Amino acid sequence: MWRQSTIEASIFFSSSLSNNETNPVPRIIHQTYRDIHSIPLKWQKASNSCRTLHSDYKYYFWTDEQGRLLIEKEFPCLLSTFDSYPYDIQRADVIRLVALYVHGGIYLDLDIVCLTSLDRLLKYEFILPKTKPVGLSNDVIISKPKHPFLFKILHELSKFNQNYFTKYPTVMFSTGPMFLTKQASSYVNRSSLDILSSELYGKYSTNSSYALFRHLKGKLFNFNLPLGMVMMHQ
């Protein structure tokens, strides 16, 4: 079980918007798909909603090939584990972590619609959303560059590179949300990790006026599709 959220709606909306360049998290949005030309229209619209609300942010789009190149350059010790994964979604999970470690910023799945500016979240060093029934999600991750928690979990990936009988648990526990939840729960500086409330996360509060995001229905990733990331700059 995870502890209580640290970023509630009352905290978020009472804080002031700031253009302070000393915020630990840089103005960067990261997203991923197998290539930029085959993104389904509904996800293009979702992505555009986030980019429009954050027009002063850099935008990095990652595909398989360039994601692997990033790992080869920044974390060569991870490359053999990365290449050995049986499912493409595992590699997509890992590339978002490496991209955030190297560059910092905000990672968003393509099926997430942004409803308001996320500037108020840039003052936190690391954020994961609280999910249901238990644990933390990895479809939204916010981090400063070189965050020590990301460094730790990137070096833990090889230990969890196991087959958990079927595709879904293998992904969840080797690279996905349950892997992140376990790592966060055992992190020595656990109190430094901030948790976005379910109300702000918006996935389970469809009528909430406080939601920062709207989550499109349906699967974002088909596990049979090649996923990954080429970096594109806006």
C-alpha cells in the first residue's frame, strides 16, 4: 500500500504560477510512439492539447531507434537488458525513464489530454500519480534531471528482468507501474517523492473539476506493436 498523496487539489490550485527558471524540473514534455507518422488521430489531438497549453516547453518525441541510441550513449550498461526484453512496451517503459533522467521534464502517455497548465508542478523534484486499486502509475512522470531515484531504478532493472508467466504481469513487475511502486516503497529517501492525488490525476474522477488530465478510453499500447522513441525537437 502506498502512503497518502502529497499533492492535493487544494495545494495545487492555491500555489502561484511562476516563470521562475530556478524550478528543478525544466519545461520539457516527453512522449513516445513507434514513429511520429502513425500516431492515431485521437492521440494526436490529445498530444496537441498538451503542447498547446505548454507552448513555451520543448517537446521531445521518442521512437524505438533513437531511444535505443540514447541508452547506448547514456547507459550502455543497460543495453543488454534493454535488448533482451520480450515485449516492446518494456522498452518503451525504460526509455521514458532514461529520457527523464538525462533531460528532466514531464513524461505523458499519448492517450492523456491536458486540461490545464502543469507549471505549478515544476517546483517538485519528482512526481508519480497515485493509481487504483493500489500503487503508482507510470503514464505521467515528472522529474528533475539526474534525479537519484531514477538513477537507482535504472540500475535495478536487470534484477527484475524476469518472466512472470504471462505478458501483463511480466510488463507490470519488470518495468511498469508495479516495478515503480516497489522501488518507491523501498527507496531510502521515500519522503522526497511526491504523489499526485487521484483527484488531480483524473483517471478515476471523471466529473472532477480539479482534474489536470483526461484519460482516453481504450488501450494506448498494443503489445504486439513495435514501440520506442526518436527524439524530435519542437
